[in-house]
Amino acid sequence: MVYRTRGTCASKIDLNIDADHTIRSVLFTGGCNGNLQGISKLVVGRKAEEVIDALEGTRCGFKNTSCPDQLAHALRAAIAEA
């Protein structure tokens, strides 16, 4: 699935999750490359619900969102599509 982010430097997130909601891949476009590669490596193999619980609500500076928060939104959307 491709998720278009809102309010972050990253413009989109490409992700794959299994039917059991295990995250198989995450790729951010834009944003802080090293940090987002690190986040992607940390979440692959985990359940989407676990990652949502950990990352949802994370803020970047004075923004109401962040790339990790947007990943949580993307995972919710992917689960809803399944």
C-alpha cells in the first residue's frame, strides 16, 4: 500500500503487511533518511498493532504529527483495507 503523509517532511510511505498484520516492509520517501531507515528496520517483523501503540501521537517539534505518527496512521489504513 502507498500512504500519502500529511504534515511531515516525508511525502509518502510504501508498506506491506501480511494478513496477520505482521509488517514485511516499510519505505519512506523524503524526510530524514537515516532516521527513517532506522525506524523501518525496527518495525519490520512486528505486528502493526504493536507499532501503532508505540508510535501514534509522536510529535515533531511544534507539529501535531511526525513521521512515526504518520506510519501509525498508514498502518491503521492498511489494516482497514485488509
